[in-house]
Amino acid sequence: MKTYGRSQIMKRLSRRLFLEETLLTAATVSVGSSRVLVAADRTKQSRSPNERLSVAVIGVRSRGGAHAKAFDSRDDCVVSYICDVDSAIGERVAGRFKSKPKFVQDMRRMFDDKSVDIVSIATPNHWHSLAAIWAMQAGKDVYVEKPLSHNISEGRRMVQVARKYDRICQGGTQYRSSGSNHAAAQYIREGKLGQVKLAHVCTYRSRASIGPAGRYSPPPSVDYNLWSGPAPMELPVRRKNFHYDWHWFWDWGGGELANNSVHPVDAMRMLVGLKGLGRGVLSYGGRVGMDDCAETPSVQVTIHDFGPITVVQEVRNLKTARPKRGATLIVGTEGYLSGGAGGTSVYDPEGKLIQKLSGPNEDHFANFVKAVRSRKREDLNADINEGHISTAVVHVGNLSQRLGRPASPREIQQALETLKVNENVVETFQEIRRHLSDNGVDIEKTPLTLGPWLAIDSDNEEFIDSPAANAMLTRDYRKPFVVPAANDI
């Protein structure tokens, strides 16, 4: 078979055409949706009530409600606790289940109950790590939603706690339970794609402005001290929509990169076998095209140097032709692979479809329960360590973004041209510029932010010669909601 270089492949295939016609077609279902995976195989469930696992679910306004339904649908589990800092939401959700779960606002009340076997966490991001750590220290096994942490240090603490207390801990990155992704990973491992040079993941999801800053109070049904937990307790609240728009502020969320890009990043890492955080990262983007009080970018691109492989994350929150999320492009010397929630396909360098990859899906919650019963960490599709690393890849990109400065288009292009990475990154910037122009944003007049290139010591999960970035590996925790230091675990 003839071997093609990466420049030959990218010349034959217009990347713009690929993104619009091939990659986005693959992402026909939300990557965050449990509908991606088939239901659990009921025949393999324990049917003895005496063997049912007691499950407590924390944070049930949205995704946590799906957690509760997933466990409740199993014959071998019973939802025994519903926890939410908003009593109106928590009590309403608790009332939906025949098991009559207890409702609590403070998660610590249920950690003391020795009958609880599993804690499932779907709180805002800033609570994920500490809730998981407390639960595992109390002897519970844990399922925790993406992103697994709010910062890199606390993510590593989660892994350390899981290992010390021999707990089963699964991340909510359910693409690792997708049969087509396992088939794609095997295809790449067998060398059929050749040498992989580029991995590009896209999350295009149009979002509306969250409005100007105001002076708001938390809903009266919310225990705001508990909601804030490890993070600052901001008063008055700036955002009008209390319960979702925390995603777009650094104290609690991580923007679209942490909210959705972590899914295709995790799947991409599995496909190409990436380890660690890479050798360096740079981010550019900005909160443009939206006149509101949010802090995180509405468009953002991060570039990661993983040695022979360049990884690009691209997110767009402004209107685009066909908004989709969770799409992945893997470029090798023998062709390319495109995947998403809609499936995975392989093309030769000329753009001809070679084959569609498939395999048996596994319900992600069922996979977790299987590992809880077997006590074998290797049974997990998404062990906490893999989830931590994928989340940390997102975090390093956001740290470059947060340390950036306004830059002209020329400065951004010059910075990209100096990087010793795949030439695709310059073309991506030109497409971002066209995308913004289509949305009425002139980056000559409204400059984007260009982050610094941050060299990474992947083994120690820290930055080289960047005290400012290293200072952001953790946060100042608000007592008593403190993630323990490594020496205190």
C-alpha cells in the first residue's frame, strides 16, 4: 500500500469540507447523552433483594436525575438517598422513586450511613473531587460525572484516595463503553491507519448570551453555603440563571472545554493510546459575540504537543452551520478516521470510505456495577485515573487561556507558525477567523486572547518555568470544604 505524508493527506482532503460533511455527520447524537449506549443486559443482574446495592445520588437537577433513573432501573440496585442543596429539586426528584429514598441537603449525612454502597455524583464541577474523596474515605464506591475535577491537583488526589482505600471509581466519560470506539482503538493499534500525526476534536454547540452582570440572590430553597462548598461564596450572585450558568465562570466551571470537549478528548486518548499531559500547550480564544457577564470563551482552540502527535481541541458556542458535539478526527499516514456519537468511519487518503467500525456497546452504569461486584479495577471501562488525565488535558488548555493577553490576528498566526507541531493549526486559525466573521465578530477590532506556550512536566503534572501556571494547579479551599493535600491522604 502506498504511504502518504500528512501534508499530502490534508491537500487531498479539504479540512473544511471534512469538518462539515464527514466529521460532523458522525456526531449525530450528543456525546453527553446516555442514549449513546445500549441498556444494561438484565439477564446478568443479581435479582436477590438481599444482594441489592444501596445507591446515593448527589446533585439531581439534570444529569444526576439520569444517574438515579439508571440505577433505579436495575434489579440489583436501590436508590436509597437523594442529595441536593436545592431542597425544592431534591425533594421533587426523591418523590419519583418507589424505593422512597431519603432526601438530604448535606452529603455528609449519608456518608455516615454504612448501608450505602455506591455514591453517584453529578454536582457542579467544583464539588466533584471533594465529594468523591469524602465518599471513598467513608468506604463507598463512586461514579463521578465529567469533568472529574475543577483543577489538576484535586484530580490526582481522587486517584490517590481510590487506590489507598481500594475503592472502585468510574468517571462519567461513557464513550469508553462504546463498541465502535473499542473497534477504532484496535484498528489503530494494528497499524492500519499508519503513523498517527494529528488528533483534532471539535465541539460545536450554539449557546445564547447569559445576560449582563446583576445583583441576584440564590433561590430560597438553596443552601448556598453547601452549594459553594470548596469555592468562593459570591454574594450577590452575578448571573441571572443560578443553576446552569455557573459553567461559564472559572470559580465553578471550566467553560465548554470542561463541559463537553472532555468527552471527545477522553475518547481520542483511548483511540490513539495517549498517556500523560503532553509536552506543552497553547490556547487562544475569547468571550466574543456575546455581550454578557460570563468569563469563559465562546470560541477556543487549544494545541497540545504529544511528541509525534499534535492534539487540537476546538470549541464554538456561536452559530455554526450544523452544530454538533463530540466529533473526532484522527489523521494517519494511511488515511484518517472520523468518529462521534453517530459512529466511526475510516477513509483512505483520497477520501474514499474504507469501512465503518462497530462493536457491542456496554451500558456505562452497568459496567460500573459489574466492577463494584467483582472488586476488579480492570473491569472498569473508565477508571478514575484515565478520567483524571483526560480532564487534566482540558485543564492545561484552560490555564494557558487564562494566562493570556489580547493579541492581533497577526500575532496569533505568528505564534502558531513558530510552534513545532502539525501545520493544521494555522489552517484552523483561519477557519476560526472566518467563523467569527460569519457571526459579525471582527478580531481586528475585538481581539482574541492568546495564551502563552506552557511547557509541561507530565510525570509530575506541573509546568516547567511557569510559577503563574503552577499556582493554578490547585485553589484556595474554603474551610471546612478542603481537598486534602497529598501528604494528608
